[in-house]
Amino acid sequence: MYLLLIALAGYVNFQRVGGKVQLSLIVTSLALFIIFSSTSFNSTFARPLPDETRFFTSWVHACFVTILLCIGFALVEDELSEDRKFIGDFRQAINNGQFELLYQPQVDESGNLIGAEALIRWNHPQKGIIRPDSFIPVAERTGFMPELGNWVLDNALNTLAHWRNDVSTRHLTMAVNVSPDHFLETDFAINVIRKLKLLEIAPSNLKLELTEGMFVSEVDDLVEKMNVLKSAGVGLALDDFGTGYSSLSYLRRLPFDQLKIDRSFVLGITEGKRGESLAKSITQMGIDLDLQMLAEGIETNEQFQFMLSCGCTAFQGYHFDRPISLEDFIERVKLYPM
């Protein structure tokens, strides 16, 4: 009975953080319950309890397990009610225009502005600005990422359409993060190409950023979609490179144009030779694959100069600018050299 409770607790925690450890705990607990409940074990040193004691302890165990089971159900209900509340808030946020895009500038090795990454924020009426790491996991769990991804993509493309009409912005690229659920939709690539044609946007102005975790499964389907987008001229970037599951064999097969070095490697260069060597090796790996290297999370000129010496040709981070509104971004365009 206690093994079932452990499995239930593991399931609740798996819904929050996921991971193979939690999943293995659930499977192991259920398997042991089946084995112990359907198999008779005897040992030579075991002594049966007196009937009076067994009567008392059976009630104690039954009551205790029931209490723990009720607590487990309450935790599951709390988790589900939180998701239900999110669904209601999410619908309201979409209908009332509570989501907004911020734009973080990306520059080249000379400091010239080359584009921006579109970053979503939730302007909640009670909670204020909510960062994506607070609501994206819930959106993924409740199946709302394709809808949210379409909202981001549509708004980013509308911005690109406006930039096309201005000589100071028509050369800029727009980087958009794409979730696995969104990218794996059957008509994702076709819809992106159709929207680009409808808005008369050059496909090369759009850059879709994918994460390494997407390539654990469904690799053939992913490669097929990537090749369709690549053939149409859309840029493809691998985000947070070095933190996930990529291998050289995968990278040779995937039609990326750019690798974004994760900020953790950039921060690591201040920790000594080992951090510097790792950043250099990661950058050289991308260069050897004939890919553009973008270092994100640049916060100081020292980091900028070091990653520049490693061979990076594109940069992003607070050293250049924080994520800002579209109006502020247009103002910043006037400050950057062309």
C-alpha cells in the first residue's frame, strides 16, 4: 500500500519537474507493488504477531494509508486546479492583449545592429510582468504552446513587415523561439512560408530558434521540416548550444545556419583557464561545421572581446541592450552604427 503512495507522490512531482528519475521512481514503485501483492514470501526467522496486535496494527495502517492517500489526492487536485486557472487566465490574456513582445538587439563583431530576438512577456493585471520561465512550462503541460507560439510568430512577422518599409530597419533579422509542440505540428513549415509570402517578407529576415532537447526523438520529422524551411530561405539557429543532447553526427545532419552559445559558457570564461578553454572549444566546433556563432549573455566588454577572439561573429546580451519595447527598439536603431 505504501508503494502506491510513493508512486502517487512521484507522479505529482513528475508533473512539476519531470525527469527520468521521477519516472523511474513511479515505475519501480508500481512494479514492486505488483510483485509483493501477488507473491507469497516466507522467511525462517519471521514470527507471526499475536492476533490482538495484528487487529490493532491493521486498523492503524489502514487509517494512516487512507490519510496519506487523501493528501495525495489533494495535491493532484491542487495541481489540476492550478492548470485550470492557468487555462482561464491564458484565454483572457489572449483576448485582452495582455501578452507583449520585447526585442533584444543582436550585433555583429563591429557593434553594428543586425537584428533582434523576440521575447514574450505576460503583462498580468494583478501580478504585473510575468517572465516566460514562469508560464511557459504550464503552457507546455496544458498543450497551449502551439497557440502561444502562433501568437508570437504572427506578431514578430507583423513587425518584420513594418521594418521592411523603412530603410533603417529592412536589413534586420528577427529571431523567434519555437517550442517542440509547435514545430512538430504537421503544417508548421507550410504555414510559416505562407505567412511570409502573404506579408511579402524576405524569408532570410526570419530566424527560427530551436532547442537541443527537441532532437531527442522525431528526428526524421524535424529534419524534413527544417529542410523545407531552409529551402524557402528561412534562417535556422540552434539555441543554448552545449547544454542539451547535440552531437557532431546530429549537427552534420541538421541544416542550421547559426549556433547560439549558451550564456553559461560565456559566464564561465571568468572562472579561469578551464572555462576559457571550454568556450573556445564550443566556438571552434561550430566554426568547423561552417556555422555562424552567436554568443548570448554578453554582459561585459571583457566577455565580448574574449568571445570575439574565439571566432564569434554575432552577439547578444545586457552589454549591448536589455529586452525592450518595440518603440524603444526603434529609437535604439538610430543610435547603432549602420
